[in-house]
Amino acid sequence: MGSGESGFDCNETIERLYHYLDGELTDERRREIKHHLDECSPCLDAFDFEADLRVVIANRCKDHVPDALRKRVHDALVEEERRHAGG
């Protein structure tokens, strides 16, 4: 593991992996990390694991929100918006 040609070393890539997966980086940083992942198998393995883990969590950790609660939240948001729009 090293820096390769991307200018990112493995530690920096792994440190920013979560930001990369969340889409929280500039396009330039995303390209640099993508280039490093293309060149570094251990970092790519870490990326694949984290991406797969996020899919599993997203599919299995869904809470059901009761319709009554959804309506109360919606009504409260509408009321708040109405109050702010009115003055």
C-alpha cells in the first residue's frame, strides 16, 4: 500500500472513504480517490466492503413510521411554514 500516482496514500484514502461514499467531496477529491482505488487493491477491497455494508444496513434497518405520526409531523411542518409565510 502506498501513494501510487494519485497523490493520496492509503491512510488518507481510507480516512476519506466515508465522505466519498456519502458524496461529500469535491469532484477533484472524488477523482483522486477513484484513481487511488483503481490502483490499490487493498483500498478497493475496503471500499467494496463499506459499500456492501451500507446496502445491507439500508435494506435491513428500516423503521416503520406510523401513519398518525407522519400526519402529525406533516401538519406541524405545514403550520410552521404558514406561520413564517404570514409574518
